Amino acid sequence: MLRRSFLLSRYAEGLFWMARYLERVENLARLIDVTQSFESPGRESEAWFALVRINADEEDFLKRGLTPDAASVKHFYMLDRANSTSIPFSLESARHNARTLRPLIATEMWRQLNIFHRDVLAIDASELEGDRLSSLCTRIKEGVQAQSGITAGTFYRDQGHYFYQLGRLIERADQTTRLLDIRYHLLVNGGYEERRLTEITQWGGILRAAAGYHAFRRVARPGFTPEDVVSFLLQDKQFPRSVGCCLDEIDACLTHLRSVHNLRGTAPALERVDELRNALFGQSASDIIIAGLHEFLDALQSDLISLAGEIGSAFFPMVQPPRGAEASSQSQS
Amino acid sequence: MCFQGYCALQHTKFQMDKCAGMSGVNEPFHNYDPGQYFCELTTPRGVPDAAMATIRRRIGEIGLPALRARAAAAEHELINLGITFTVYSDANAIDRILPFDCIPRILTAAEWAILESGVRQRVATLNAFLHDIYHDRRILTDGVLPADLVLGNPNYQPAMERFPVRFGTYVHICGTDIVRDPQGDFLVLEDNARTPSGVSYVVENRHLMARAFPDLMAGMRLRPVDDYGRRLLEAMTEIAPEGVDDPQVVLLSPGIYNSAYFEHVFLAREMGVPLVEGGDLMVEDDRVWMRTTSGRRAVHTIYRRIGDDFLDPTVFRPDSMLGVPGLIGAWRKGNVSLANAVGTGVADDKAVYAYMPRMIRYYLGEDAILSNVETHICREPEGLAFTLANMEKLVVKPVGESGGYGITIGPRASKAEIEAARAALLADPENWISQPMIDLSVAPTLTETGVRPRHLDLRPFAVTGRNTWVLPGGLSRVALKEGSLVVNSSQGGGSKDTWVLADEGSMG
């Protein structure tokens, strides 16, 4: 006879954060990869500093006396273990959570994470140079994707699975808003035609970074506009990295926890999801752009933080925040 | 990496084809000489030992280079799997493995029969002793044991007096440290009746052996070790407070910073119960609950891997962050069971150990199946006189210390060290015991210089609820440094897979 399962609050929190940190690692790799493609001759530093801006790290970055150039930014995000928004810090935090979750997670998840962690800590500065950077980003991305695949294929789907998914989906939605925001921080110079071409290239780059370029091509009009890209990344219901798609999945997870596992504390979080959806679908992409895309994305990020807060206070209020949790409350840029 | 095991197997076949001609430096047992020590593989046992001969031949067929490569791959896999203990320094966490030696230590069925019954006998005695001293203290009034040795012992817990434990079991999990002398006789070095560790390595070493050296294990009929988690859960369920239907068992761990955290994870998983930390538990209405996503949930048995002093800050150390405030109160009300019981430390004390043969006779009316190491109790005049007269031949140990602290090894000590020990001994004879230096047995072990004899011990694990069950074999810890007698992992010790042959002549 099988027992009805339950979940320690501390495990729920650990799973939520483990997934968030892993998702953050993957998205940072995506952001860094696309940033490199935005380098234009003579303006490399601006492209790289945009990365610092969308992560709201300007203050921390400058406080350390770092110069806003390509080398410093790359080092800051890919090698600096003391930087709480870096890839090694996030992976370290994911593994730290995984260690507390070892009684629960599949052995195969832990094994891959261990090997991946060792690999990332061994990244050498020379791998950040030139064409090696892109393949490094791919390797990091694939490390997380391997973990996701193992998790999908091995992790027992009781309550824990849904808390894991919630962390991952909230982080993914947040990261997609940041990816979109990168456009806001890029300055484009030149005549009209030159600007138009550069912009098209940049939007294409963003879509590629989100792994959505081809899907977008299939659904977009031939002469696509920025509105189409914004709509795709925010509102599309089929693209797995769009904010709208993440919200649907978040809703499904919360509803499952509520109906199958009888967790009534999901109510406030479900309400937040409704509010987020209203904000997201209440206006067209062109209205969003006219009113200010950057401000809209800021508000979304803030709402996602509130949503995470509702889940935390309902299901893991009593436990200590996991190490590195402070990195979650990235301030609003 | 993933294909290493497969390649290694292919490699072995290749080696086997050539092995007829192998000799000299690539023959693993080239120049192997255990000297005056009992060798666990090569000293004749006086019974048919086909398994020993087979293993020796198979290791020879693999050859030294392949043995080294496969051993390295096996250890690497331990790191990947995180079968490690973690050393923390500042911001860094360094994962270390307990070094694994690939040459198994083999116990015959007859040897195991002696060890198993000897361990049972000691566990029964420890439990009878604890029940006695926390109730009627007959052993003290009968003068078998000096009263202050028990009542003045820092590990004696007045909270246990007249407190009933189910089945009279105090020591639910016991680890008995056993060595083997040059005659091949087993001797008990100490009993670990508090929170003994190491059992996870017994099971993991077997899994590792099966993955990395299937050709060594092929056809061997061994007693399995996979049953530990089920047996442990069974015992934990048995000892739950009476009247609880389907009791909830948890494992209480100090958390990830504890060096035995991997073992805690292993045991929680093998039992299928939550690994909890102090903060996950709370006491309300004199009951213990754990915090879950759907509110509080009752807990009935706690397999605790934290010491008595840390269990409940309201009763013991107020500074302890590891325990649960109110836990002892809930336990005193009989609403939760603890394994091991509180206050077992008085039974595995070094001075009490010296009396174990007399205690076995007193409680069970039997002679000890496993001998103690001959121990001179310096609180007794003849013991003190003998010790003082033979300082340079004896190992002198303080009774209250553990982990090898304060020990003087006479044959290896300087004159000044011996005189210092003599002064300490004379100042407070009651704090000391002495024992002859034991020439521990050795086992062939893969080293930098080839297969060499290294000293080792054995820690079998006994689980007791209603009855006692002993895991076949136990943890063989091996001192990897030449000549060293120290098997502790913190001091360069490793471990071996320990095989108990299912019956004599054991090839299937």
C-alpha cells in the first residue's frame, strides 16, 4: 500500500530555489551569448554594460571599482563567485539547495549537477575570449538543459515537483522580461535605414537568445515589427519561454497543488497570477510600447516578486532563507 | 567517463589473455609480504578457502596497471555521486571521499558466525546494563562495577531513571569495533552505542564493487548488505509509542555541514523517511510535529544523529541550535521514541568497556564470545601496578577521551613521553586504563608501490528493536599509510568492501 505523500516546508523552499537558480544560470548564459552578438565596432563596452543594467547591478559593479568594459562584465558574470548575480554563484546556490534536498531528489539529478558544478567552477578566463565565449555559453546552457531533462525523466511527481516547477517558471518569466529589456538599453545610431536594419538584427538576436526565432518566423507577418516580437515574447501562449506561457503553467501548478494535494494556501498566489495575466493581456503590444516597454517590464518583474512572496509566505514561512536568496530580490531597474 | 567501466572490462579480457606470461612488477602480489601479521587474504584459515585463492588469482589476471586505472575510475565515480564528506572552510566547500580500496576483505561463513553471535551478545549486555543502571542498579549493589564509574560518568543521564523504553532496548543501532590479532582471533576494541556512523559506506562500497569490479565478484556467493534500510525502518517502527497505527519515522540530522551528512541522506532514503533538521520539528501539546506545506504532521520515532547534549536546548545545552525545544518533555510523556535512547554513552565508556567480560557473565551467564583486548584498569591496584611496571610495552589511554586523544603508545613513545604519562597516571589512576599493543591484522591494499599489507579493523552494525539483527560484514577501515594503525578517515584511513561468504567454499 502506498502512503499519501507530504512535503516538508524546508524541502518545498529548497526545490523552489534550486529550480530558480538553475533557470537563472541558463538565462544568464543566453544573455551573455546575445550580448556578444550586439557588440558593434567601437561600442563594445555599451553592449556589455547593458547586461549590467538589465540585471540591476550597476551599483554593485561600480562599487567594486570595475570598469564597464567587455572583459570586466564577462568576468563579473562568468567567473566572479562573490557576485551574487553571477553564473558560478547561482550554480553554487543551486547545488547548495540540492545538497539539502538529497533525501528527495533523484540520484541522477544530483550526479549531473555535481559534475556540471565542477565544470563551471573550472572555467578559465581564456574561455571568455572571442569565439570561445559562445561555445562556453552553449555548454552552460546545455548543462542546465541536461539537468532539466533528467529532472523531467526521473523526479517523482508529488508536491515537490510542482514547487520545483513554480520556481523555474517564475524565474523564466522574469528572465524573459530582462531579455526583452536589453533592447531598451541599446543605443542605435545612424540614418533611418541603417537603424532599421540594426534593429531587425537585434530583435532577431533576442529571439535567438530565447530560442524562439524559428517559431516566431512561423507565426509572424513577413515584414515583422518590434510589436510582433514583444507580443511573441510576452503574450504568445505556445512559446515555452514567453511570459504568458509561463503564467499558464504557473496557474496549472498552483491549481494542481490545490486540487490534488489540497493545499488551500494557494489562493492568494492564484489571485496574483490572475492579476498578472490581466496586466499582460489587458493591452496590445503596441500600446505597451507606446506607454513605455521598460516601465511595463519593470512592473511585471515587481509582480513576479510578489507572486514568489505569496508562495513563500503560504508554504515555507518558518524556515531560514537559503544561502544566496538575497540575490532573488534584484532591485527594480 | 561513462564508458570507463566497459572499457575496463575489455581491457581485463585483454589482460587475461596475456596473463599466463605475466610476472614481475605488473603482477599485483609481486613482493607481497604480510610479515608477522595475520593477513585477511593470504594467511591460511584452516578451512577450504577457495574464495581467497580465486580473488587473488583474479586480481593477478587484471594486473597492476588495469587495477590502478579501474580503482581510480571507481573513486572518481564516488565524487560524481557525491558519496563524500564535506570539509568547509570560509566560503569553500571541499568534497572528500572516503578512499576506497578495491581489494575486498573476505570473512568466511564460520568467522561471521562467531562475529555475529559475539556482537549480539554484547548488544544484549549493553541493553541489560543500561536497563539495570537506570532502574535497580543491581550491578552496582552487587559490587561488579564501581558505582562512581556509572553515577559519576558525564554521560549518565538522570532523566533516564525509571524511564521505560520499548522492549528494554536502549541501543538500537550499535557499531562494534573489532580487530584481529596475529593468531587470527577477533578482539573487541570498543563498543559504539551512541550514534555510530559508517554503515552507508558498507552498502555503497558493495554497489561500487559490483559496478567497477564485476569480474572480481562473478560467481561469488556473498551475504547481501542491501537489507539495512528495511531492517532499520522495521526496528524504528517497532519502537514507536504503543498504540500508534502506521507510525511516522524521521531521521534527525544536524544538516549539511555535518561530516556524516551523506550517511544521513543515505539512511533517510533507504528507509523512505524524511531527513529533518531541528528547525523542521516543533513540540506542541507535548507531541512532536514536523512543518509541512500542509501544516503540522505528527512524528512518532526519531532516529537522531545528534548527540544527547544537543537534543533539546531547554534541557541540555541552551546554546544548541540543532535540537528541538521541548523534545525531551514530549519523550518523557511517551509521545515520541528516540533511537538511540538518551544516556547510552555511559555504556560505551572506555572504563566500562574494561568490565564488559564481567558484565556479560553477570547479565547473561555466558562467557564472552568475542574477547576484549586485555585491559588493565588502573583504578584497581593490580592494574595500576602492572601498568606502571610495563609502561614501555603498553598503550595507556584516558577513559574519558575519544578520537585517539591523550593516548601514549609505549613501544613508540620517547622516554620523556613515557615519564609524562607515568606522572599523569599517578596523579589520577582512575582516569586511566592500559592495554597491550595489538598487532592488527593486515589486508592486501593497492598502494603507490603495488599491493601491500595494510592494517585494518572491522565495524559490524547491529540493529535492535524487538530483536537484534546484524548486517553481514560491516565496515572495514584500512590504514593506508605504511605501518599505521590509525584507520580513522580523518587520519588517512580508507575502506574496503567486506564480503561475508554465504557458506564454506562459496563459489556458486
